[in-house]
Amino acid sequence: MSSRVEETLPELVPFVRAVQARRPDDGTWCEAWTVRDVLVHQTGNAEELARVLQAFLDGTPVETRGFDREDPHRRLSDPDLWATFLNRCERLAEVAAAAAQELSPDTEVRWTGRTVKAPFFAEHMREELILHRWDLTGDDRTAVRALNEPWMTEHSVTSVGRPLLERGRAGLRPGPGGRVEGRLRTPGTDDVVVTANADSGTIRLAAPEGPATIESDAATRVLLLWGRRPADPARWHSSAGPEALRRVRRLLGGY
């Protein structure tokens, strides 16, 4: 592993160690996935992030592929999958470094039907490494420390929030005139405010106001945004009532 990839993706080494400590067929906190499934997903993430950013640098932008991009990796042997994952991470680090030299940080690049800023590509892979490491390890010290970082909340809300919310909104089906609204609060920070109706959904950071739907530490709030739950339910609190809480948690369905 090169120094460049470790500098660009500092969360890669902890993720790698977590994978190596488990069998490929071990279960994870992402209930439908084994460790191997997580590695397949991460390989596809690194590959697609690099492919889209490189195409933009080449002046021939491409649209983001769907998750069927992972299918070829599922057919690989375990050793070949591991080698491919590391190769794709190295490639992403190279492309991200080139983009940092050639593009302004405010340059907008198409990604999954929307535009994101150029630094998004490396940052999003970092978030994926943190989140899916938690899928492997649960609430260990490394996971909680990384999830607590303020940029993780910022990235989840501003860079990924819309597609996250759309997936949850589609599953919620609030119905004509129906509306779901929730405030996720971590003391000392802005609230994360989510709203949804039959036509659209929004997610934003806002100053604390009124009662919170859910109050928690920052790491737990990031997990909730991604449709996950900490092992200890006492890390979050709510007085919103069962129906309001159930609707907000369904909206935050994650991936």
C-alpha cells in the first residue's frame, strides 16, 4: 500500500485490518451482507469514484453506473477480490491527487444524477470505509471516534443526504398530504432536520429549535442517518412518541 493511498484514504488501514480479522462469510451489522459482500461493495465504490472523476479530468464526463457495477467483482475468487480492492483504492488515490492539482475545490462534477464538488470523491470513499468498517466491528473505539468526526455528519447531510432520504421516502409512502418531519439533535451542534411528503424530501443542518425527535451523540446520529443502530440503544433518547419515532426511523432507511 503506497503512502499516497494512506494519506488520501487514512481510514483504509483500519478497514483492511477489520476485514482481515474476519472470515469472508462472517455476518455483519449490515444484515443482508457478509464480510465478502462489504468488500465487493467497497471495490465497486472505489472503482466507480475513480472512473467518474478520471473521465471528468479527461474531458469526457460519464454517468454513474448503478450497483450492478459490483457484479463482476462477485465472480472473483477471494484472493483476486482482495487484490482488486486494493488496486482500486490505489487508483482512486492517484486520480484524487491529480484532481486536487488540476481542479478548483469548487469544481462541480456529475455523480449519481446530481453535482458534487471535486473533493467529494476521496471524501466519500473515506466515509464508506468508516461506515462499512462499523458494519464489521460494531461500536469499537476506532469506529466511534471516526463516526464522531464533525465532517462525517456534514458529508452525510450535504453530500449524501438527498439520495439517502429518497430511498427512505420511497419506502415510507407518506401518502397525499402526509408529512414526516424530524429533528436529530446532538448537544452543542446544529440539528439535522429531515422532512418528507409524497412528492419530495429535504435534509439540512439548522440551529436547534423546539423539541428533538431523537437526541444522541454524534456517532449515533450518523449511524441513524444511514439506517443503522448502535449496539447500545441507551445512546439515543426520544420523547416524540412511538408513531412519530417510527416514521422518522423508517424515513432514515439508509442503504
